[in-house]
Amino acid sequence: MAGNIHGRSYVNILLTGHRGFIGSSLLKALELNHTVTGIDLLDGNDLLTCDFPNKDFDLIIHLAGRSGVRESTKDPAAYWMNNVEASRRLFERYSDTRILYASSSSAYEPDLNPYAASKYVLEELASRYPNTLGMRFHTVYSNTPRKGMFLDKLFNGGLEYVTRHHRDFVHLFDVIDAINILIECDYVKGVLDIGSGVPIRIQDLALDLPVRLNTPTERQWTCANLEKMKALGFKPKYSIQKYLTKANKGVIINLFNGEKV
């Protein structure tokens, strides 16, 4: 079943952001075969100030941080502190432990907005720690759209217009499968793209809405370079077009438990 972590090389894992969009599903998958300790702001554990668990871990998966391009323009300092300084503190504490950390395709153009800048600097920071591996996520979606995000607004009538942006949409379960592969490939270093490898024009997903010019703080085009991930055995299974076709028919299948939602 997609979304399962099959590897058994790691036993004790620290997962930051375990109550988040990706982290909550990853936690369920990891717990099938591993002992997982979670740290999350929603539990009162701020990575900037919290006491880290007084134990050794075989692997750190660092997903905690702030996301959102438009919100970052309202509070740039918060994005710097949560995405850069909090990560620096984690990297220092576990400098001898392998760390997989979440980056973003936004890092390709750091001058566009504070979120992109924070992820770019995060990657630069991580390059100083030899045990780190960056996961550059593209636009992640799931069968339950994140509240306030594009697909949620599209389904619930909150979308007033679309732009000419192209986005690489990657399903949450493909992301978990990619993390599964990277957990096992402990010789891989640097930063790798995780996406579908297929750019989708936003206006094609909502043909009945007016089209506006692109916003200057957002990337015009995103498409994951999957050459390295495919060499490791990664093959995306899900398509945003098929997902929307099912959604428009009122048949979104929750692939994690087989129920219709």
C-alpha cells in the first residue's frame, strides 16, 4: 500500500512537525516498523526554545517549520526564525545523526519572497552539516485538501480567479514513498527534488474562473527534476488530473483506509 515505510535500518526516529500536513501521515507510516518520537509546536514544543529529548536517535526527519508564500510577506522574521534558526539549533544538537529535512521548490528563486529565502538559506546552512539530506518538496496535495489552500478553495467555492502559473503537484503518498526510499539510501547527500515531474497550468484546473496575471512574489513555473530520485527507484503513482476527475464526480478515495470521502 502506498504510504508505508518498508525500511528496517532505523529503529528510533525523531520526527519534527509530526502533527502537520505531511508529518501526521508520515507518522502513521513510520510507526508500522519504527519507534517514533514526535516534536510539534501544537504540543507546546517550539524548536527555538524546547528541550530536545534526552536520548539518542538513529535518524531525524525534520518537517517542522512555517510554509506559505503569501503569509511570509506579512511576517518575514517569523519565517526566518522558524525555518532557519530553529533548524540550526536542531542540526547542532544532532550533528552526529543523519537528518532528512524538508525544503521547498521555492528555494530555486530565493529573491521572490521571505519563504523562498528562508528555504534557500536553510539549504545553505544544511550544507555545512555532512549528515543532512534536503527534500525539496513541490506542491503537495492529498485526498483531504489543506484548509485555505488552492484545492480547498477550488472545491469549496473560495477561489475567485486563477493565474497562468505552472505547478508540479505531487500526492502526499508519493511524498511518503520518496521519504521511504531516502531513509534506506543513507549514502545520498545534498538536496533532491520530490515532485511528479509534470508541470500543470493552474488555469487548466479551473476553466470556469477568470485568469489574472501572475503574482510577482510567486514562481511562474515549477517542475521537479526527478533524475536523481528515479535513479534511486522513485516513481510517482498519482496524477492531479485523475484526482480532480474523481473529485468532480464526488468520488475521492481515501487511499490510506479505502474509504470514500
